[in-house]
Amino acid sequence: MSSFCVAVIGGGPAGLMAAETLADAGVQVDVYDAMPSVGRKFLLAGRGGLNLTHSEPSGAFLSRYSARAEQVAPWLEQFDAAALRQWANELGIATFVGSSGRVFPNEMKAAPMLRAWLQRLRASGVRLHARHVWRGWTDDGALLLDTPEGTVTRNADAVVLALGGASWARLGSNGAWQNILKRKGVAVAPLLPANCGFLADWSPHLAQRFAGQPLKSIAMAPDGKFAMRRGECMVTQDGLEGGLIYAWSAALRDALLAKGEAILHIDLLPGHDFARVLAEVARPRGSRSWSSHLDGRLGLRGVKAGLLRECVPKEIFERSDALAAAIKKLPVRLCGMRPLDEAISTAGGVEFPGLNPDLMLRDMPGVFCAGEMLDWEAPTGGYLLTACFASGRMAGRGVLRWLAD
């Protein structure tokens, strides 16, 4: 394999994993990245504590990829959460399982892992080229790259595209690759926000008083046949942000695109069943206000009480059964999503029918795709990163098989 040279476009987890897979087989690899250094978004993901993967059983893990579980399954068969932890350990990065089942490096940061990884890649002969912006191909099939020294062309025996989605464009994922591939006839599903915040038309009172406050110990689910999930999120000036609502972003986004609005149901007191809530609400409150009554009987106060008043009409408070039902299943109307560039990740991308099982474009032999630029999505919790690493490994092995034919 030493006579082959492969170009990897994009220096995120998927691209670097593809590069490592190829270099380990003796292939000369050149990684081209548009930014001044590689792994910019990876480093940002680790700023608050790098959630590398998740420790839950494989069946539950795979279910997190929802409609794309069938496509992602082969990636994880080759490189699952356990393999990712072992890979990190071989880099000298020990990991631990947090109380929620999420897996983190002991140091909680991405930078030590990236430094160790880049050192190992360079030692294996991988050449990294920063500030190289891919612009497509020349008429004779060479790669076209803009560099600080001007436009250059590079030839390669195969190419792995790992260009990310279109969130956080300042870190390099700007989706510019879409038009290049579309001009080549590649089917690309529209890039949409995933793991994103949602907009609600709050009253000035709620926005001014409760923006920035967390909604803790709640459960929520979109309207429809969905089971409530527990967690927390945050009220913002114009909507909701945070892990729990991110987990529902696909269903909420689909409802918004189909109907122009989405209804989110929030259980303000998931630790109390309906019967208990009803019993406490129905107790005589005497001269106490509803705020005092709900606080005293149920501990419902602050932002939770504010949201309750925001989302139900005053008449609801005159009927104990209706009020208890609202506390357990509060309808919150969402009217939009935060912009794509603010999303943690994106849905959409290169459609799977146009790829073979090795992630090679069927109509462009020798060109492989990996990572977030493919048409899949996953919630936060380590699932995004795991599949990015795994797809890079899959594409790298696919290149090796193709070169061997």
C-alpha cells in the first residue's frame, strides 16, 4: 500500500480517524483543512467537558440514531463505544463513566487527546496541511485547493471527504461542499439544525423575569406518541435551550416544517403522579394565592410556576382536574428554531442511496464520505462523536479495499 497516496479533506474526528486507518496500513495520507489548525470543533465540544461516548448497552446505543440506525449499525460493528474507549486508552487518555452513563476523559478536556493523536498521526507519516480550502476538482480530476500562497492542485489515488455539516461556520463547518457535490450529481438532503434551541413567543413578563433560568427536574415530549424523557433545559429570551430539548430536536423540527408550529408537552413534576398532584391542587387554599398554594403543597415555584401561568389560560386555575393535568402535561407552543449556524450539529447531507456500504460515492469511484456531512443525526451524549469516529474508520477501510481491487 505504500505506493498509494490518499487525500483526506477535513481535519475533524472523522477525517483524522480515516487518516489514521489508512496510515496504519502503510498508505501515504495528506490531510487538508481550511482552518489554521485541525480539530477546531472537536476542541469546542470539549470546552465544558468532552463527552466522548456513552456506556449504555449496544441496542439502546444504536436506537439513538433513530431513522438512520440501519445505516450507522455497520460503522458501530467495526468501532463501537468500547473500541473508542480502548483507542483513547492507547493514546494515553484514560476515561471514566459519569453518573449519567456518559463517558469522559479523566482530564475532561479535548486538547490533551487531540495533541496526543496528532503526535501519533505525524509519527505514522500523515502530513497535515492547514489553511487549504477545498474547491472541488479540475477538469482532469486533480483536487483544487486555495492556500495562502494561491490556488494549487493535488493528485490522489483516492479521496475521503469529511467536511462536517453547517453549524458553527467560524470553526470550519460551513456546508460549502454541498454545491460542489451537487454539481457532480450527488444527492444531498438539505442541511437542517439538529441539537438546537427552539423559539417560543414568550410574553415580555416571562422573558424579562425568567430568561436564563434552568428548568430542572422536568420531563418532556413532543405532541404525539412519544414517551416523556426526564432532564433539564433552560428558558431563554425567546424560547428554550439545553440537553433535554436537544434530544427532541428531530421530532420538533419535523413538526415545525410540516405545520409551522410544534407543541411540546412538559411535565413540571415528574416525581409526582397525577393523583397526587390532583389531590394537592384540590386542597382548600383559603386566602392564599395560587402561587403560595402550589409552592406550599407541591413545591412548584419560580420559573416552573411562571411557565405554567404563561402557557395556560386563567380559567384552568378554576378547575382542579384541568390544572393538575396542565402541571403534568403543560402544552408549550414552539414557533421556530434557532439558526442553523448556532446548532450543535446538523441533519441532512449526502444521501445514503448514493453511497456503497464502504461509504464511497457510487457515481464517483475513489471518493468516500464520512462524518457529519452524511445524512444522519444523533442526540448529544457522546453519540455524535462516536459515529463520526466510526464513520471515519469505515471510510478508511473502504478506501483500503478499493485500492486493493
